[in-house]
Amino acid sequence: MRDGLQTFSKAEFCSEENFNEFPCDMDVGSIVSFALVGSLLALIMSAYLTFKLKAYDRGSPLMVKLSDSIASGSRSFLVTEYKYLAGFVTTVFIVLVIMFSLSSSRKDGSDGVRVGFCFLAGASLSALAGWIGMVVATDANSRTTHAADKKGLNEALQVAFSGGAVMGFCVVGLGLAGVSIFLCLMTMGRSSSDIDDDVNSMMYPDNAIIYQWAAESLAGFGFGASSIALFARVTGGIYTKAADVGADLVGKVEQGIPEDDPRNPAVIADNVGDNVGDVAGMGADLFESFVGSIIACVTLSNGDVALIALPFWLAGFGVFCSFIGFWFVSTKDGASQKDLLHALHKAVHSASVLVILSAALVCYVLFDGRQSDGWRCFGCIVIGLFCGVLIGELTEYFTSFSYRPVVSITDAGATGPATVIIQGLGVGMISTVGPIFVIVVTILSCNSLGGEYGIGIAAVGMLSTLAVTLATDAYGPVADNAGGIAEMAALDERVRQITDDLDALGNTTAATGKGFAIGSAVLTAISLLSAFETQADIEGLINMGDPVVFSGMLFGAMLPYLFAALTMLSVRKAAGAIIEEVRRQFHTIEGLMEGTAEPDSEKCVEICTVSSIQEMVLPGAYAILSPILVGFLVGPRCLAGMLGGSIASGAMLAIMMSTAGGAWDNSKKFIEIMGSHGGKGTETHKACVVGDTVGDPFKDTSGPALNILIKLMSIISLTIAPMIAGGADWDHWYYGLLPVAVGAIVSVYCYYAYWSEDITYKDYGAGKTDEKGSLMNNQEGDGPL
């Protein structure tokens, strides 16, 4: 990737003759101007949509009660999660301040404070975006149900999409504001007198060098955002799938009651999980990609002020385009799934067209006098946009029941759940071909046009419509919750049909959103890897045949499988606790199946909260410690190999798991909504329910978390790059022993604290009860899973 825009690193772009001409004379305020205006528009739009939603009726007292229960459970979970994360963030903040203050590579004594506060800001803003999006989404669910009841399909779609759009605009607004403001802050307190002799200050204007130094500190901002994203995605994914699997296996399969039946004790926890996993978790994931791609571009700009400004201006204009695209969403009553998909596509596609026009204008202005370079950057932006759209279309093909792959899984259900699982795995594996081909073409094309920077700006281009793209994804949990409330409130079948249509659309857009997130994660991670090589001073030193580099690749390729395994096992264990609790309530609460008694839903919420927070520790620790261990113990070349291996295997595994899970889910929906194979309650339907249950942790826990894994390890590597820059292999091996020790301690603690314990299942059919009516232990039926 060294043969692209070589001219981007030459001095004539900003030579002594034009240091005082535009764009070389831009100050930091000019660089971030459009980004700040765009972030302000995004936050105003978020506030407007929040107040707009308040105007819609919440429905009957029972609907309000159900909505409040979901909102209360969601807030309780996030408060508990954020308490633990506050301790983690504080600890890492202190470590970063000490490390960079004492580092021999520091620019001055303020490096530690700069990196530390960037980390703190990135973590805080990511958490804030997740909180706001989740609060609004849980407020929109009953309003969507009421709109479906009283106004019809189009009005319900508008309400649900508005609820999801708050998450989209909030993520973009806070992300743009944070990275822009901290770029400004990181340039303060430094001047041309700080430039050392080893920096060729005659190559660029002094302010460009200072921007490059600021980019090093901004890596801490990305580290903070990535950390929150990882834990939010993992904990939310474990929570939602533990509740979902428990509710489905006991309620639908064992007891034969409908989905979201109010008698099921895990239904409220299931609806809570939709919000903490697919709203707060996905928002944090794409917040990380969004700011990470901008930080990578600034780092790869080689001091060129126009290249520094381009991602900020493009992202700012992207907000305006997404704002316009939002208003294109509408449909008609009685619309088919293809009509509903078209309604959402109108928003994304119109915003994409406007971004192309805006990008042409931005490149024309910023590259005045160097039009060739401007058009090459423009080409990379357009390629990035088309990459995102194509990946979304390919994912939709493999996950929508309007197309053959999902129908084939339903057909396989005629011979039982085993063939459903086999067919789903095959569909998931073959679904990797298209997206990987598109990503490869994108990387090669952008590298030819713009080198490593071209790949980075392609990622920014892909994410420039994030506000509306994320809205189409975050809309799904709102629609899902609306359907649950309709079922629990015993509304007409007509209402449930509308919410089922919206839910099926949400399943497809969620799968499409996951494909988009994977594509953006790969481009962002590759850009961060290139930035790491630049900062670590190992450009041109990476040889795949070198045993050190190849060992790093093998180790990195293993990490996504270890991470996916830990999260899958966590879901199984947490789901086991929910299954046992739901069975207990069905057999010990008199009148529950008859509908004369209420389930203890809060107990299931509590179990999910405790389990998910416990289970996040081990995979999170391994993800954070791995790049630190390899970078210090072996060296930067081995770390570069590790990142390359993890990106390659992580992308494949993430696409396979996310697509297979979405396809299994909609194979079940095809029977429930379209009445295929005899409709609900048939043996084919039961087989597809099993497939959907297997796919739940695939698509909502392990698969999506892999996006964050590869980005987190890349941004951590970029953060520590100045400390290991230019080092030979094994130069700092003694520092690498510290993460080894920490990892060992965490592993031992997690094993003895909760991993060594398994769920004890009881045979409620033959068990005896004590004098209080509680089921006693039945030795014959006890035992671990």
C-alpha cells in the first residue's frame, strides 16, 4: 500500500511559497468548522425528534405500564454496567497519564494528560450516546404500538423510525463534536518552538506538524470510544440473547405459548435486551468506527492540511445529507416487505447521492490548484459509499425471506432442526463471498487512487451517512418492542400483524446494519493498522515470510475465535439461568399459565444483568491486553502481524455469524408472517424456532462484537505506537510481562468466581414441593448442562 498517492507526502503542496495561501494557512477552527456545524445540526435534530415523539399517545394504561417496565429495566442495566465501567475507565485513565508522562517518546510533559483526557472524553461521549439513544427508544415503543392500532402501518413506521433516528443523529453529533473539539484542544499549548530538529519543519507549515502531534493524542479518544463499545456490545449481547433464548425455549417450545406472551417471565427481560444490545450496543459500535476513521485519516495525512480537513468537512456535510434523507421515509398501509424496505432505502440512497455531490464540492474547494489529487480523493469517497450500499444489499439478499437463501432454510425445516442448522451454517459461510469481494475491490481501488489515506477516507465516506444508516438499524428494537407490547396488552390481531411486519423489516435492517458495521470496521481497522505502521516506524519492514510477523498473524487469527467462543459460552450459561428460572415460575406460581397470576419479571431482569456483567470481564480483558502484550513483549512487527491476522479472520467470522443468525431468524418469521409450511405450531415451525435460537448469539452477541474487537486492538496499538516506535524485536520484553501477569490474574479470578460453576437443572415434572410450595431438589434430574 505504498504505491498510491506518493505526492501526498511531498513538500510542494505546502511549500514555503504558499504557506500563507489557502488551504495551507488554515487554522484549526477552519479545519473543524463544518464538522462543528454538522454536529450542532445533528444534536438539534435529536432534540427535535425527542420532543416530536412526546406528541404521540402512549396508549392504554397497560401499554404504559409495560413500556415503563422495559424502560426501567434498561436504565437499571445501564446504570449497573456504567458503574463497573467507571472504575475501568478511571484505572485506564491513570495508567495512560503515567505511561505517557514518563515515556521517552513524549513531546513534552503534557503528553500524559493529553492522552488521558482524550481517552476519558471518548469513553464518556460513547456512553452518553448509548444512554440517550436507549432512553428515547424505550419511550417510543408503546407510542409505535398505539400508532399501529389507531393510525396504521405508515404512522407506526414513522414513529419507530424517529425513535431510531435519535440514536443515529446523537452518535454522529456527539462523535463529531468530541473529535473536533479535542483536535482543537490538543493543538493548544504548542507552538513552532516545540518542533525538534528531527522533524523536517521545512517540509510543512508549523501548524501541520502540531496537527500531527494532536493526532497522536487523539488515538486516546478512539481508545476510550472502543473500550465502551466493546463492553456495551458484549454485555448487551449476552443480556439480550440470554433472555431471548430462555423465553423462546421454555415459552414457545416447551409450553407452546406465543412469542411475547405476558405469562412468560422472561418477556420483559427479552424486550429490555433488545434496547441494551441493539440500540446502545450498536450505537457504541458505530460511534467507534465513525471517530476512528477520522482519527486514522488525520494520522495518515502526512502533515497535509487539506487532507487533515477533508474528513471533518465531509462528515459535517454528511450530517446535512442525512438530515434531508430522513424525510424521505414513508410507505402506504398494506405495504409488502419489499415496499417497506424501499421506504427505508429511500432515506439511505437519497442521502448517499447528496453526499456524492457534497464531496465533489468539498474536494474542489480544498484541492484548488491540485485538482488531480482532489478527484482521486473524491473517487475514494464514492467507492467507500458504494461499498457500504453494496454490502447492505448483499446482506439483505441472504437475510430477507423475500429471497431464496432464507426460504431454503425454512424448506430445510421439513426434516427437522438439524437440517435447519446445517442449511443456515452453509448460507452463512457462502454469504462471506460477496461482501469480502466488495471490500477487497474497495481496498485495492482506493489504494491505487490514494494509498493508505485513500482507504481511510473511503471509510469516512462509507460512514458519512451514518445518522440515517444507524436510524434504519436502531429502528428495529423499537418495532420489536412495539410488537411485544401489542401481544402483552392483548390488542387485536390486526395490530400484531402490523407490528410483525415492522419487526420482520427490523430483522432485515438489523442484519443489513451488521453487514454495514462489519464493512466499515474492516476499512477503519486497516486504516488504523496503516497509521500504526507509520507511528511505530515500521513501514516497509513487514514481511509475511518472517517468522516473527507470521507468528503474530497466527496469534491474531486465533483471537476472534477465542473471543467468539467466550461470548457464545457466556450466552449459553446466562440463558441456562433464565431457562431454570422461567421453568421454576411456570411450575411454582399457581395460576400463571391460566393468566390469573403475574410472573416475577424483575427476577429475570436481575439474572440477565448480573450474568452479562460478570461474563464481559474475561473477553474484554483479553481484547485489551493482547496488543499490549504482543507489542511490548515481542515488538511492533509482530504486533502488525497480529492485527493483520485478526482483521482477516475476524471479518470472515463476523460476516458468517451475523448473516447466518439473521437468516435463521427470518426463516422463522417467514412461517409466522407468510404462513409458509402450514404456519405457526407446525413441526417445521418448531424446527425453525430451534434454528433461530441457535442463531441468536451468532447475530446479536458474538458476530457484532468481533467488529469492535478488531477496531479496539487496532486503536490500542496506535495509542501505544509512539512508545514502541523503531524498537527491535524483544527490545521491551520485560514490560510485556506485566500484561501477561494481569491476564493470568484475571483468568484465575474469573474461573473461580463464576466460570467453574454451572447451572443445576431440576426435573420439575417429577419434583416435590416443600410446605411453602417451592420445588425441592430432585437428585435424579439435577446436573450440569
